Amino acid sequence: MAVPANSSRSKAKSQIATSRRTGAIKERYRVDLPTYHADCDANYLRLCKLMPELASNHSWSYQIPSGTLEVAVVERSRYTTEVSLHTSLQDSGVKNSNWLAPPPITVRLYHDARMAEVVAVDGQGPVGGDGLNFSYPNPAMHNEDERQQVNRFLSEWLAHCLANARAQVDLTFGGRQR
């Protein structure tokens, strides 16, 4: 595949080649902390909207256009709550249609800081490793900014759910449940 001479891919390749020739060291990755905290703050607010009466309820279920979103409390403590988000798609008759479903995500809500952070994706955690002594490739094949990417994904997914989800509620009228 040909890459135009003025594209960013060709610039990146030429910079790598130049740094190899000159012996320049790649600049160390730095976390964009204000953006990361903004994502975590927004995730907390969105989750609070999806989980009304968090202190007394254990689970919530929402109909989304392609299936169901289930939110369940995994663990509670005085200052934190850990929740699991699981999406199941409706059977659309397409073989292996589950590849479109987001993986199960475990999120820890920090109530004192009013922040929510992804702690595991698809049962794999901690996300992004321990953040120290990062080397690539590593056994889990995490990128340097894996933690920020996953929290940004959660932010976008929660925004989608808030815009398109409908709560599944059991209504009781005259002693009969409908």
C-alpha cells in the first residue's frame, strides 16, 4: 500500500528512521492527567444517572437498541462501589453476532472523589498494568495509554447508553405486577 509523501504515517516512519540513525531516545509517555480526570468525572456522573438509588439497589437493567445492558454491584465499601457492566445482544439470526457486544467491564466508583475508573475489562485487570516500569511488548500486550483508552471507551459507551437505553421496570397496579 502506497503512503502519500505528506501523510502523518510517512512522517512517523521518517522520524523513527532518523532517531535510529542519530541514536535519539524516544520521548517517554506522559499521562494527560486533566483529560484522564475529566473522563473519570464524567463516567461517575453518567453511572450515577444509570444507577439511581445506588445505596439500596443491587442491579439495573436497560433495553438498548441491539440488546440489554445489565449493571450490577459487585462490591460495596464505605468510600467505593465496584460495579459490573455486561451487555448481551439480541439474537439477530446472524451467526456469531456477539462479536459486536462490548466486553464486560468492571468499574470502581470513588464516592469521595466523585470519579469512576475502569479496573478490569473482560475479567482482565488491572487495566494498563501497574503503571510502573512499562516495557513493550509485555506479557499482557498493554499499550502505555491503555488505561486512558479504556476509560475513554467507557465514557463513550455510557453516553450512548444514556441517549438510547430504556429502563426495564416492573410496575404493580392493584396488587398485580405487569
